[in-house]
Amino acid sequence: MEEMVRNKRRDTSLENEKRWIKMERREKNLRISRIEGEEKPIRGFIFTCSNETEDECLKNLLFGTDRVYGPIVIRIRKGDLVFLVNTDKNVLYGVFKAVADGGFKIVPDAWKGRYPYQVKVEVLGKVKELKQADKILKKFGLKRNTPLYGKKLLDFLDLFTPKLTLLNLEINNKDDITTRLILQEKEKIKKHINERDIEDEIPLIESTTFWDFPKQSYGLTPKGDNKYPGVTPALVIYNMVWRYTDPGDLVVDLMAGSGTTLDVCKEEKRRCICFDIAPPRRDIIQSDARNVPLKDNTVDMIFIDSPYGDNIRYNDHPGCIGKISAESEKFYDELEKVMKECYRILKPGKILGWLIGDQWVKRRFTPVGFKVYERLCKYFEPVDIICVARRGQASHTAVWHNRARRFNFYLRGFKYLIIVRKPSGKKKESAEPRKIEWTYYERKKNTNMEG
């Protein structure tokens, strides 16, 4: 029996290796095509401004936004088309073209630093103004996080060049430079009309403490391996990265598993170092999370999705914490060693996110999340706790739901994402209760209720 288990694990390792080799080849071919100067599909992006910021946008040909829409800006490539909506005037300006990739703090002092995610643009000829921008966006189903590409982008450009082609332009008006430039961009778009290399909708960060993601990954490329035991939902890491770091910051995962954190950080333009005690792929460094080869105070954010006990067979390494029962204090003692290591390498004032779930087995409940939270608070300041819905669980079947009802127990429906901060060394807030000036809102009466 043991030999069968070893063979099965060996087969899994071989499968992971083959998958990694295939991924390396695909990325190598992509790099080669880029080196050879192959054109990429042109996409379109929507920015907004107000009466207050419009002049600075148009005068400096610099468009910007805050962290909320940062994920959209970093996806903009040189050559993509950009449009500007003044929400006060309800007008749409176009057509602009990115002269460089979108980035972070290209002009740090622009808008007094309020909009650090920026892109430099040029005008295709002269700026054209279209009224009733809200109706135009609604017609095309556009929001700030929904890029344009392919036929939809062509149709959108038709608003700026109604019923014209390059041939018609040659005949009717040889001096219309603006229209000529727009039509030239349309011809480039047509060359890649059936290609897509961006999401239909770029995720926005969550606004509440309940996160429910129907899929393990997001975007057009996989993040981690959804077949890996206990794989992390990629959007959990995405939200952590976009709330607590900026492009170029260093993110570390000490229990990286199949590398979801690494893949998310690569797409979101963060530096990343991942460790695992038994790494399944080559770009994850083999190291015990209780002793990693990093200097003190050097990391901008840490994410950890640790074992919740010994309920999953992660690997054969004898030092794996996932071999220890969550009913044993030794389990929490070993996790506390990881917490100490996180404290050592994390910069003061920076964030650690720890994903953990409770355990119920053989008529006994173990509040693993509460126990981990208590240990974390010995070293870190609490920021918040997120409830992450559990999906894709092996126990989430009709049979198990029936058993839970019949035998009066609960299936695990959520995990805790415990968010804590390393103390900055600055003066601590008083522990005395604060006087809060609450605003009280009256509940709306439900007129449909009787009695």
C-alpha cells in the first residue's frame, strides 16, 4: 500500500514537471515572437477626469488614476488606444495613443500625487469631442475596468470616423490628418481582429469582508495549479497585492505550494520570492518556512496559506507542518516559528496575510483560525479579518450535505484571511476606548409587510 502511495506521488511530481516544461516553452516562444518584432493586438482603455483635472490631463497628455484602477493602467501597452471621459461635462474625448506602457508615478507630482497610476499619451491629430458620453458607454457596455479589443474597438472608433475608409478619405479630403491617423489604427486592429490577450473585465478589489470567488484563477493565464491540494484562490492574493503593495514592491510567500502567489505577482508587476519545503516547480525555492534565507526588514508584504492540520497530504518531506494534527499544541508552536520568521523579514508597518481554516472531524471541532489569530497577535497588530468562501471542496457534494444535516454537523464553508501589520515603531494608539461620533441611519420601512 505504501509503495502505491509513493508511486502515485512520484507520478504527480512527474506531471508537475511536464506541466512546468510546457509553460517554459510557451513563454520562450512568446519572448521569441516579441524579439522578432511581431505586432501585438491593440486594445482600448477608458480614463475619466473632472472639470478640475481635465486641463492637466490634456495639457500634459498624461492620464492618471488611483489604486482602485491601478490594475487597468499596468496592463496598458505602448500603442494601445486611450479615451478620456469628463464626468462633469458628460463628454468623451479621443482618440489618444499610449506612447509608453502604463506605469506607477511616471510624473510623481502630477495631480499633487492623488493619481499615481499613469500613462503618457499622444493625440491622433486633433482631439475630437463626443457628447452624451454616459449613453455611449452604456451602449457599448463599458466601464473603466472593461477594455476594448477586436470588433468592439473598431465599432467604438467608428464614432470618431463615421462611415469613412482610407479609400474614401483619399477621394474626399486629403487634409484630414486626424481621420487618416484613426483609420490607420483601425487597419492595424483588423490584422489581429480574432486575437485576444486581455480579460473582458479586469477585477476590482473587494470592498467588504466577505470574498467569494467562483473560480480558482482569473485572467487568460493560469495562476498556480487548480489540481494542487489546498490550492489558494488567486483573487485572494490579487486583492492583497493591490491593497497593500505597489508595482515593484517585494512580495514573499513562505508556503508557496503550486506557485499561485508567484503567478499573480508576475501579472500584477510585483517582485516575488516564493519558498516551499517541497517545491513542485523550478522557480520556487526549497526552504523551510521557519528559516528562510532573507535579510531582516526587507519584504513589503507576506502571504501565507498554511496547512490547517494534517487533513491533506502535501508532500513526503519529514519537516512538513502539515503532518501535525491541529488538535495538538505542537502544530501551533511550529506555525508560531513561521510567524516569528515573518516578523523578522517584514518591513515595519507592512502587511502579512494568513489564510487558515477550522477543523471538524470525528465529532470534534477545533477553532484553528482563532488559535492562529491569538498567536499572530503576539507579534503583529490586527488590521482586519476576511471571510473567504470555500469552493471546490471534496466534501461539497450532495452526499456530504445530506450527512451534515442527518448527523447534525456543519461542512466547512469558509476560511479566515487574517490581515495583520508589523508595528512601525511609532507611538502606539491609546488602549482607552475612543469617543466615536456615529452617524445613525433610519431603516426604510417595507411597505409590503403586513401587520
